[in-house]
Amino acid sequence: MFDTDTISRFQQIETPFYYYDLGLLRQTLEACKTASDKYGFHVHYAMKANFNPKVLEAVQSYGFGADCVSGNEVTTAIANGFDKSKVVFAGVGKSDKEINIALDADIFCFNVESVQELNIINDLAKAKNKTARVAIRINPNVDAHTHHFITTGLDENKFGINSWQLNDVAETLRSCKNLQFVGIHFHIGSQITDMEVYRSLCIRINEMQQWFEDRGFQVKVLNTGGGLGVDYHNPDTNNIPDFESYFKVFKDFLHIKPGQEVHFELGRALVAQSAALVSRVLYVKMGQKKNFLILDAGMTELIRPMLYQAYQKIENLSRKSEDRSQKSESESQISNLKCQILKYDVVGPICESTDCFQKDVELPESFRGDIFAIRTAGAYGEVMASRYNLRDAIQSVYSE
Ligand SMILES: *Cc1c(COP(=O)(O)O)cnc(C)c1O
């Protein structure tokens, strides 16, 4: 991702900024497209992961749909060229205003998260003399085996409709004349790397579609959600997720009926590896117990490490040639003669003790002005930036 030309280019640019490798982004999108096309699967991009216009432009150019979680995302998706017939709208708290935006935009479907919401969408559609297509978001009670902050498919989570409420759902669907049932929707969490979890999900989906078919509902769409994880530890050697294996699980374990569509909502897997947060060392504090590297970026630019205790690889680009992790054993012994490896807590400038990217990071001895990259920052990075402490809005730099 960072050749010497790129690193010298960074030297001329004010930090911090997000750096986007658009070539890698296209390679990732291409890999996903090829793997999903093989089975005729439909992929919607979960645009909350990153709605940077250049990212949206690239994603849209591959013909993906959009998975939105707010009215503004619906509007932005369509304004950025996504086909309205490939826009879906999920979210546990859609406001009336947002529902009306989506009704006016004639999106493909609402992923509905409660019986009350079904009734509200029906009322609002009726007022416009429209029919709203709906899929029922079911909470499958499948443990995603991911961090508890980003698991969404358990009974204790706020998302989706639990199985004991399905009779109510069926009754409501029958009585609501301005709703058209299109299928069932699931989303069990994020950063899932264990394919067994998806196999369990398939089994639940099969049970659920049978439940609806037994009651006379035709299930046209099986929407399995997103959540496929990426390798935060090896952003160079494993930079494109294994889409082939992922889609194959669904091909192998879902009971797909003739004419049925299978939909996916991938966010992180499509965009995470294509960006890094680039920052400079402002100060080095050498202590008796701890050494601190104070960067010019903090939780205001990238909050995942602080919010979810997430690991993201940290590199000193200015001393990359001295970084032991980049070299073979014998090479690193030679370079160790020149450079010392030290442990640092890498922190930001924000007035909060939680503003720490990672503790005890082994890095080549680092100095004021060194350029750092925090890797795998393309998903839930730039979009979660804030202006807390009245910081400057974060800038973006592109590979081309
Ligand atoms: C966030 C979200 C996604 C995408 O999750 P990733 O982990 O980024 O793939 C998909 N569907 C819904 C409903 C979501 O809320």
C-alpha cells in the first residue's frame, strides 16, 4: 500500500488524513463481484461503513446495490447513482420522515424491525396511495462469536423481531393492505471470521422461510445481511477477504428455491483494507514505566480502537525499512544494529484518557515528525469522525 513514492508524497501533506488506495478498493470489489456472480447472488453495499463520495462512486460502478440505515443514506445512495430498485432500508428506529423519504424514492424494500413499524409503514404508504415492499428482519438468536459490542443477532439485542412475535407479524402482514411481503432479513453482527457462524445462520434461515411458506407467504428474497470480517493483523498479506468461501457457505447450506433471490449486505469486507489513517508524531514522552508517542490524530479521527477495543495495526512509515516485522530474521538482526525496537503507548491529542490507539506497541525508535499509518481504516473510520475539541474536519487523500 505504501511504496517509497507514496511515503515521500505524504511528507508534503498536512496530517492527519485518510489515505485511500483506490486500486486496492477496485480489486476488492472485483473479487466480491466475481465470487457473488458465480451463484447469482445480489450484494448491497452497507454504506454506513463508508460514504466517502469516491468510495460510493467505485462501489456503484460495479453494479452493487445499497443497504441504508437512515433516510439521508437512502437519498445519498440514489444521488450517487445507485439504482433505487437495489436500495434497501434497515434500522430499528426509522422516523416517519425517513420512511416517507424512502416511500417517495420507491426503494426496493424496507427491512422492518418491529410489528409497530409494520403498521406505521402501512399507514404512511396508505396516505401516499402506495404499496411498500417489506422484508421482516428476524432476530435468529445466533451468536456471531464477535465482540459483544458489535453482535446484533441475539435475543438480548435491540435489533429485529424475535421468533415468538412472528404470529403477530403474519397477522399484521395479512391485514395491512399497503404492504407487500417480499422476504426475510437477518444481520447477526460484524467482523465475523468464523464461517461456522454463517452455517448456523443458514440453518435458521431455512427454518424461518419454511415457517412463512407454511403460512402461505411466498418468500422471494432471503437477505442474509453482512458482517464478513477482515484481517486487521495482516493488512498486507491478507488484504482481500475470502469472498469465495463466504458465498460458498450460503450456496451449500441455504435451501434456495427456484426463482428465489439471495441478498447480502457487506460493508466492512468491501472497504476496510483500502484506507489508512495517516498521522505525524507530535511528541515523544519517554518515561520510567511507559513511553508515549503522541500523534496528531486521535479518537476524533478514528474511534474504533477506543469504542470497541479494536485492534488496528500501527506502522511508522518513516522508519519502515527498519521495522522488524517487515524483514526476514537475518535482515532484522542487521537492522537491529542500527535501530532499536521500543515499546510505546500510541495515543492521540484529545483530552480524554481513553484516547489511546494501542498500548505497548513494538516500533522502531520513533521521533517527532515521523509519519505513522493506522491500517485497515476504510470501514467505520472516516464516517465516525467527530469535531470534538473543535478539531478540524478530517481530510482525505487518494492514490489517484
Ligand atoms: C451495519 C450493517 C451491515 C454491514 O455490516 P458489516 O459488518 O460492515 O458488513 C449490514 N446490514 C445491516 C442491517 C447493518 O446494520
